[in-house]
Amino acid sequence: MPKRYASIESRKFVWVSLHTDSMTEAETKAGPVWEQLVAMWEAKLAGDDSDAEKRYLFAQELAEMRGFRYLHVSKVAELPLEELAARIEAIPVDRKGRPDQREAQALLGAVEQPKITVSRALELYWELAREKTINKSDDQLRKWRNPRIRAVKAFISVVGDLALQDITGDDMLNFRAWWVDRIQNEGLSPGSANKDLIHLGDVLKTVNQMKRLGLVLPLDSLSFKESEAAQMPALLGNVDQGKVTCA
């Protein structure tokens, strides 16, 4: 055992059957098997990290290495008995029969999903979407970043710096209503609002996907039609002594 993994692996030597009596075949199989072992140890090591995002990511990877999709404990409890038993049986035990705690947490869904706020999502987005910045000049990069920064700041100013899983359809409608007011009162175009919605959605969807959060974000059916700008004043009607009549 490499000393690096001594804190998460009590064995001094690890024996793995390659299921062959051919030295040539064994040498071919040994490399990938060793890489898988190292990846699993790294995932367990990461499970000791104080960063909730890292712990959650590596719990997902650890479950996948055992052939399972990571599910929250509430979902694991709803699995058919055969599937639940398969997860339990896949948890390795030491010589004293004690289960590996990190793998048990990963296979039984005991690692909580991290709370990533909207502002934190923007910080993560720059790295997760780095392929979009390839070959961009400094000026192009600035023009690419700034609209996303503005959209996120605007959303936070209206509904707050919420965790992604806490964003509701009402929050998005409140943000849309804020844009309706700006279109009416400041003469802005629906296109400006749509750009904000697109940039905000891009940030949230990218983080949700790349961090494998599995959230259903309420981002659909929010965009404005250009014709709505002309209709808004008429829909407000004429205000006369506290009464509203629609035109």
C-alpha cells in the first residue's frame, strides 16, 4: 500500500486476482486494475476533505466505481430489496468484518448534496465553462464575462443569494416581473431582459450539470416576446382616481 493512503486503507498489502494463469494477460490487466484502485483510494481520501462540494463529487465517483449511481439515502430506501441488498453487499469490509465507512456512505447515499449559492455558482462557472474561452483575447473575455456577472448580480439583488436547490418558480417569476418594470419604466427592450435570463440560465444549468447536482431548475418559459413591449402600456390601462380600466 502506498503511504499516501494509510489513513483510509488499513491493509499493508492488497491482493487482487486477475483471473488468469497467463503472465502476458496478467501484465495487460494489471495496469487498469491498479489505476482503478488508485482512483478509488483518491476518492476515499477526498471524502475527508472539508469542502462539501468535493465530498459530494467523490461520493458520486466512488459509487460509480462500484457500479452504482449515487442516490440520496431517501431514494436508496425506496429501492427494491434486491437492488438495496446489492449495494450493501458491495460495501467492502476489513478482516474484522467492519464495513468501509466511506464506501458505505457513497453506496447508501449518506453524503449530503452541497448548498451552492448563486454567487458561488458564478465562481464555479468560470472553470466549468473554460472551453468557451479558448482563443479569446482579453477584450473578448471581458465582453463574455461581464454580461454573466451583471445577470447574476441582478438576480441576487431581486431575490437574494439563494442556494440553487432553493430557487423556486416564484423566484424566477419575481425576477421576470422586475424586468417587466424596467421595460416599462426605463424604456429597455425585451431583448435586454432575455439576454439576462439566458446568461443566468447558462450559469445555473452549467453548474447543475457539471457538478452533477441533478436539480430541476425552473428556467423554462420565462423569455419575453418583442411584441410584449408594445402591449405593456396598454395592458396597464388608464389610472383614474384609483380605478384601472384596460384599453
